[in-house]
Amino acid sequence: MTFPAPLTGVVPPVCTPLTPEREVDVDSLVRLVDHLVDAGVHGLFVLGSSSEAAYLTDRQRRLVVETAVARVAGRLPVLAGVIDMTTPRVLDQVRSVTGAGADAVVATAPFYTTTHPAEIARHFRLIAAGSPVPVVAYDIPVAVHTGLDADLVLDLAAEGVLAGLKDSSGDLAGFRAVVTGARTRQDITGFSALTGSELLVDTALALGADGAVPGLANVDPAGYVRLYDLCRAGDMERARAEQERLCALFRMVGVGASDGRMGGSSSALGAFKAALRLRGVIACEATAEPQVPLSPGEAERVGKYLAAAGLL
Amino acid sequence: MTFPAPLTGVVPPVCTPLTPEREVDVDSLVRLVDHLVDAGVHGLFVLGSSSEAAYLTDRQRRLVVETAVARVAGRLPVLAGVIDMTTPRVLDQVRSVTGAGADAVVATAPFYTTTHPAEIARHFRLIAAGSPVPVVAYDIPVAVHTGLDADLVLDLAAEGVLAGLKDSSGDLAGFRAVVTGARTRQDITGFSALTGSELLVDTALALGADGAVPGLANVDPAGYVRLYDLCRAGDMERARAEQERLCALFRMVGVGASDGRMGGSSSALGAFKAALRLRGVIACEATAEPQVPLSPGEAERVGKYLAAAGLL
Amino acid sequence: MTFPAPLTGVVPPVCTPLTPEREVDVDSLVRLVDHLVDAGVHGLFVLGSSSEAAYLTDRQRRLVVETAVARVAGRLPVLAGVIDMTTPRVLDQVRSVTGAGADAVVATAPFYTTTHPAEIARHFRLIAAGSPVPVVAYDIPVAVHTGLDADLVLDLAAEGVLAGLKDSSGDLAGFRAVVTGARTRQDITGFSALTGSELLVDTALALGADGAVPGLANVDPAGYVRLYDLCRAGDMERARAEQERLCALFRMVGVGASDGRMGGSSSALGAFKAALRLRGVIACEATAEPQVPLSPGEAERVGKYLAAAGLL
Amino acid sequence: MTFPAPLTGVVPPVCTPLTPEREVDVDSLVRLVDHLVDAGVHGLFVLGSSSEAAYLTDRQRRLVVETAVARVAGRLPVLAGVIDMTTPRVLDQVRSVTGAGADAVVATAPFYTTTHPAEIARHFRLIAAGSPVPVVAYDIPVAVHTGLDADLVLDLAAEGVLAGLKDSSGDLAGFRAVVTGARTRQDITGFSALTGSELLVDTALALGADGAVPGLANVDPAGYVRLYDLCRAGDMERARAEQERLCALFRMVGVGASDGRMGGSSSALGAFKAALRLRGVIACEATAEPQVPLSPGEAERVGKYLAAAGLL
């Protein structure tokens, strides 16, 4: 499908269900896509951080895109992450995911290597030049250890290099500069500013964001769609209540990390997958290696969060 | 060839010469291999940070290993980096580089994703289980934003998971803990502790390191071999003088970064490649995208460093 | 005066005007206090980061508190920073500022030394035990390199140790956890959650904050009071427009830092003071040593921001 | 006494013994000074990080300097830390410690506030202009979150601003640049480059350092003097053995931190003080607030390290 300009609404970063042997569980992925589409989301983002893109082999990545694209069948735009270290490797990922049918690609700043604003600009320009579909920038300093400056993003938007931004910077003031700039600069049109936060969707929309890409929307897509609709309707009081319900639900991400036995990624992705299994969407909560699995007791505590949020 | 236990001596992280079109320049790479082997180095490390591994596509990476292995023809061990984000992707790299003939693989902690000591241990254990050749850990927090704890490295050595460590942590005290532990612990044998520093080779060897992996050895391999031999002979005074000559030469890495026009990687790798071109070893000093190239004036300043070090 | 529970509204962190010889300019400070009080602010915070507390001697600090307290004369609460490294030194500051009449003290986590959550809790408990007035926690990781965990803040609020939080963490999601917790936990009453952001006052108030402590309110107190009133009246559209005007004005903080000649503190505090001089409030824009002064051209560019915001 | 140019040898950063009520224990401090002087150290550094300077009130700081200066009585130089955030506050500290008899002052880069190389240079120039005694720079990024660039240090040495450097950067390569520069630059004389490391004294001396300021020298001053003498005599093999014994002893700093109950400072300073009590030098192992005390079991484990090092 044609990528909307701008893309708006709730665009979940789709989890990647795995079998106990850590292969992509295609049947579960199809069910997860249905679960999200049926809840009314406005797009899907595969191969993002919540998708464990960093853990999937190239073969697995391609299978994920093919599966999602086939199931969505053009009803919604499918964005695909092209997570790799530098321009030449990202361009290989672009070829792969667009060959598999992605409607847009989502790329970070270079990582592993040290980088520089001039190199980041060069990186996105070359990706856009080599991509048959629109490019969305992914600002995720917790992963790549570099932030994207608001003015740089806006300049690249004005050049036609970037079609949007997924902001996982944690810096809402910086994101606001992009949102306001994209609205007020005459040389920018159709740019999509999306927050990656689970916890600030109402505030991000209030200050002008186009949509949200919350990992927790895997678990409760209907909640985020409801939140989006309340915000668009200007009912900020009920929006805040819905957001606060989702904030409480999000605390599930800490079930595994509290005793120092595993890292935050193992705990958060393990919790999302346990929740999806408990809700009957996916078959198995395995996360990719070398993540540490949740214990049965930890998975049970995820269930309590679901129950408290009215989801079980 | 059989990987030595322990590997000792000077093991340059081999630069990857590129054509102006950013393809691997095989002829120049062959000349560079000869330049290093002829100078008496004790091993080669391809696909490390100085090799621009983060910038090379999988196809290019494989070509680099094949070329180096073929040219070395068993005279020296060839170690290959398997730089990727997490275990499943690293294992794909292991298959590729060992298929191309590498004698050992060099792997970092997971990156891009947040990680945890338990996950790092799991990562190395799974890599060792899946690798037909020895595994050397690569401690490079500037790239992966996690350090390797000395006790973790030693425990994995004792388990037979790790055959060595390339230490680019910048933390000589932590490296000393590994060196001393590897010498004194009864449950560890044949472990190779290698410093990745250009500037502290004499001191690292004095405290017991087995060897060095200095990027600058591309430019002056004979200097580092001489330094290694002086240290082994116990002639610390002449060793220090040689080391200080190399420290002065190393300042070339700043030629491009002084005015804030590019990042440190562009400047350092650009300087190494300019030096190799000026010394007649490689044909072209291009670095991979999105690095910013040195200006002609900056390349000229590299020549002054070479001249001051007696290399032109 | 009795400290309100909770404190609400706009509480500017008051700049400290200096003479060209870097002594406290008492006359200018009095005019600045009048400028703020006349604009309708709801409290004053002296000896915060925007006050250059880190640069003032103990004698100067005391003079600042005495001057502000005397001029305010009980019309508004005066909070005073007690910025020092650890508990015993902070307690000395508490004695000094409360002796000079402060109605509450504002304390950070320990800094310079490495610290730990257990030590931070102990720190605030001892400060509260030793302070005759309420204690507000100051979360400012950019200065102290430690953040305050939301649950820790809430538990200390429930214990009666903390009367409020000034949040300069840049992490609005974490601040939201404090705001929501303070509202919903039964064991907490009268707690004041204040954002330290200049750029997100509307969103912070929308999610439930009690007030704001924006450095830029020195320059445009009437603007922030207007913004606060619009938010409280539920007129989010006009609030957003007012906030965006203030966001544009805030860009003045970069006038000195753009060419790398000085640090961000020199530039931001220099700009605030230049603006106050241009608006006729203070006599001299000197900042404390070792900050680098703005050039005349940079100060002139501050004037352009004022003009664009309708303040000249 | 006249401050030596350069200062050489072992210069312990003297712990500050406290009573159970957290007052300076003058008797214990006098015994500690004797313990160090009798072991043959070459100078004393009071009010450094190991002295808990960050935790001492101004009154306590002055008492420490007075006590040490009186007891040393000119036999050795006494350096005093002037640890505070910015220039005006540091100058107040300079007045205090030189009034109490310090022979040199030791100052860090500005902290709490963000800073910049131009501001750091200005800071040291103003301190030197205001100090009646020589100024030694203290490079301690773990505390102040800024490093001192080698070229900046050398330029300030050439200007006569800095008489020396205490390097606690953990970056031995950067320290080497200072050491080599101070030896080879014609415009620098009498500059003293001192390592703050406990673990790399032999290597620092081998590359040309003038001396060492190891916190662990409180516990085993004779060991560090012996190590210094072996290095100066060129007996690198026995020096390495002595250094490795001290490295093993240094592991005591982790006794309290292993289970996550306290921070690194509480654990390390608690261990040093427990060791001094166990060796009969000081009366009480209390550390200043808000540090968490060692448990009796943890203090007992300190004794095992002492026994293993032959010190009990």
C-alpha cells in the first residue's frame, strides 16, 4: 500500500513469537497480527526493538516481514526495522525487507562505531537514496548511544530524506521541538512524528504528535486505540485515566529485573510475551538468546498485572 | 593452522582497503597482509574495529577473511571478528568466517540491546558451543557500552569457553586482574591476554600480557615487533623509547577530528589509511560510509607524522 | 510564612544578579524579586542551579536568602537550595538558609562521591531530621549524575521526609510516576510535584503536576503565570500556544554555545542575565567564575529572541 | 616547608578517622600520620577523596589540616584538597587550608555545573592567582564527570599555573601523555605527575611518573614505599611481585558492595578504616553520613585480606 503522509495513530512494534527452539513461530505471529488489526491499530512496525530485531538472524527477519505483510494484505501499512550498524549493512537490510514487502523502513543512527552529526546526516541521506520506500528515523539512544538532534531531523525532513520519526529518546522536550517544527516549518509536509513511549501517549498527542508506537500495545492494543481516540476527541480527562491504567499495566516489565538476575530487556520482553501467552495470542513465551527466561513465578506475576488491568 | 595456546606477540587488526567505490580492494589487502607478515608479526586479526568490520557487508566480510587466509597460507594464525548484536546473529557470523578459514573468532558482549552479566556469560557459552574454532572475547566498551568483568572472563576461561581476551577497555587495572588471574589460577591454562592499546604495549607486556593488537601496527608493524622484542628481552629503557616514538606517531588519529567536522572513527581510520597509501601499501584511502573522508590537507598532515617517525 | 501543602503554581528559580566584580548585586536582586512577585508568581526558589548556587560562596548564599526573604516579607513562600555534596555539608547549608529565613529547603542526592539508593534515602532522612522547615527533593541527574527513583521519592513522602519534588530529570515518564503515586497512594498527603522544565509545563500540569520551576520564568514570569492559569482553566489550546511561544524564547540559551567557545551553563545563564538586563530588571549580566561571558554580539542576539516573543 | 619541584615518591591520601559521633578523631589522626611518616612516605595528601573530603564540614576540614600540619612539623610536604564546585568556593577553601598550613592545594575541575575546557583553564588560572602555595590538578572524572585533557594540563604547567597532577582518571594512556610531555617539553620544569591508582604504581613509575597517591597506602604504607624503592632501583621483577601483593590486598574494597546493599564508596572507605582499626592505628571505623557502615562480618573479611597480605 502507499505509505500515508503523515502516518497517524497506533502503530504497535510487533513482538516476534518464537518456538521453544527459538525459531519464528509463524502461526503465533499470524494470530498476533490478527489480534492487533482486529483491535483497530493503524499500522504495524515489525523488526523494532520490541520485536527482538537485534536477536533475529537475517533469515528470521525476512520471514517475519513476509508473514506480516501477507497477513495484513494491504489493509494497513507495515513498517520494518532495518537495524544494523552502518550504512552499507543497513542498505542490505533495506533490500531484504522491501523485497519482502515492507511499506516503509525504520533506521537508527549508526551504532557500535562512534559517530558524529555529519555522519548521521550522511547515513540517512544514503539510506533514503537507496530505499524504494519512505524512511523513518528511529531515535533510540538507549540502544545506539547517540541521540538525533531535532534540527537535524527537521532539516532531513525538509530535504525529503525522512518521512517520519519514531522517538524513543525519553526526551519529550526534544520530541516537542520536532513536532512543533514539523508543523510550523513551511518546507516540511507530511512528516509523521510518533512517540515510542508507552507512558506518555496522551501528553505526546496533546503537544501535537501524530501517533504512538508503544511496545505494550502488543498486550493491550484496544487500550491504546481507545486512548488515541479519546485524545483525538479532546476528552483529556478520560484519556488520562486510560493512560494511567496502561501505566500501571506497564509495570509488568519489571517482574524479572527486580532481583538482579537478568537485564531489563529479558524482563520486559519476557513479560510482554508471557502476557500474550496468558491472553491466548501466542503459544510460547520464549525470548531469543542470550536473554534469560522468566521463571514460572515471574510469569504468574505478569498475570496479576493483566488481571488488575481487566485483561484476564 | 592450530591456534596457539596461548597466542603471543603482535597481532595487528588488519585494515580493510577499499576502492573509491567502497568495494574491498583485494590487491591492496594482499599487499597489506604481506606488509604485516614481512615485518614479523605473529598473527592477524581481520574484521575488528580497525578493519571497519561494523561497516562491511556480510559478503565483504567473507571476502576479507578468504583473502587474508589464502595469502597467509597457514604461516600465521588468522583471527576473525564476528561482530554482531546478539548470539544468533553472531553464530551466523561464526559460520561464515570459519567457513572462510579463520583460525579463531573474536566476539564482543551483546550490543544495541541492554544486557547483563548473566546474559553475557550465556552469550559466550553459546558461541563457544557453536564454534569449531577457539573463541577470543573482545572487551570494547566504547563500542558495545558494556565492559567485561575480570572475574567473568577468568571463569569463562576456566570453563574452556574463552581462549583469550582482546582488551580495548582502556582500563589497564582491570586488564591486569585478568593477566594475573590467568597466570595464577590453577584451573586456567593456555589463555591469551592481549592488549588492544597502541599506547601501553610496553606496560601491558611488563605486567604479564601475552601480546598486543594495536591498530597502528598497520602503519608501522616493524615498530611494534621491535617493541615486543625489546620487552621480551627485558630492555625496558629502549622499549620505552620505541613506545614513545609510536605514541607520537599515533597522534595522527586526530588530524580530522580537531575542528569538529567529523567523528573520531572517521579521523582515526582515515589517518591509518592515508598513512598506508603514503607508505605505498594500499591504493586508496577511502573509508566506508557514512564516514567523512579526510581532506587533502589532513592527509598531508598524516605524512608529517610519518616523516617525524622516520617512516617516509 | 507556613509552607503550603502542597505548594502549587509558578515558582521561579531566581537568578542571582552580580556586579562586574562578581559580588551579589543586592539592588538588582530586589528589583528581580519585585519583577517576579508583581507578575503573580506563587513562590520563589533561591539558590537553585539557575541561581548559580554552585558558584556562590557561603557568604553570598546567605546574603541572597536574606535579601529575598526580606523583600518578599511573607507574601510568598521562599524555598532555598542547600546544594552541597553530602549530608554533613548540606546540614550546614540548612542551618545557614533557615537562619536567614527560608521557608523550605531544596536538596539534591549526594554528589562528587559515588552513591547508592540506600545512601540517598539515609541522606534525605537525616536532612529532614535536622531541618526546621520542609524538605523538597531536587532530582537533577545532569548535575549530580544520579537520578531519584519514583518509588523512593514516594516512600520518603509517605514517611514525612519529603514535602515535594523539583523534577529536573528530563524524564517525564518517571515524573508522571511520582505525580500519579502522590495522588493515588493513601499514605501520602500534601506532596508537591513540581516540574523543572521550561518546555513541558503544559504537559506536566496536564498529567497532574502541582506547579513549575522554570529558569526562563526569570525572563518572562508573566508568560508562565498566564500559561499556568490557562492550564488550570482547562484551555489546553491556548495553553499550548503560550507554551510554544515560551519554547521559542527558550532557544536563547544556545546563543553562546553554538560555536563551541563555552559550555552550556555559561551560555544559558549568560542569556538569562542578558535578557534581564535588556528588560531593565538587573544592572549587569556578569556570570560567576569560571563561566565564559557572552560577547556583545551574543547578547544582542538574546535581544532578538526577546523581541520575537513580544518582550521588548 | 617549600614544596618540592617536582614532588616525588609515595604521598598517601590520608584517611580521616571519625568518632562514633562522626567528629574528627584527632588522636587517631595523629596516630595515622605517625603510621605513615614512620613507614617512610614522601608527603601527605589530606582532604582528598579517600579522606572523605566530600563529607567533611568546613570546620572539620580545617581541623584535619591543622592536625596533620602540626604533627608533620615540616618533615614532609602536606598537600590539601580544596574540593568544591567552582572557582569562588574553591578559593574560600584555599584560604582555609593555607591558613591552616598546607604546603600545596589540590583542585579538581568544576563539578555539579556543566563545564567546558575553556572554563576549566580559567578555573585553574584563577585558583593559582589566588593561592599562596602551588596548585596541583586533580583529574578524577568518576567524581566530577569531566576529564582533564593532557594538552590542557601541559599548557597550564608551562604557564606556571599547575605544579603537578594527581591522576585518578583510570586512563593510563592519557596520563602517559602528561608524563612524556612534562619530560620532553622545553617550557615545563619541576612538574610532578602522580598516579592515583593503587593497582598500577609499578607501571606508572616505569613510564616515568614521579610518584603515587594510593588510598591503600593508608593500610600498607610500608608496602608502597617498598614498591617505590624497587621501581626506582630498576628491580622490576620484585616490584611486580610487590605490586601484585598490593593488588590482592586492594580487593578488600569490595567487601561491602558485593550484595548490593551499599555503594562503592561506603564499601571501600569502610574497608580501609576497618583495616586501620584492625591494625591498631585508629580507634573506630565509622565513615561519614550518609555512607552505609560495614557489618561486623564484612569487617571480619577485611581482616582476612590483611592476614593474606602478611599484615596481621
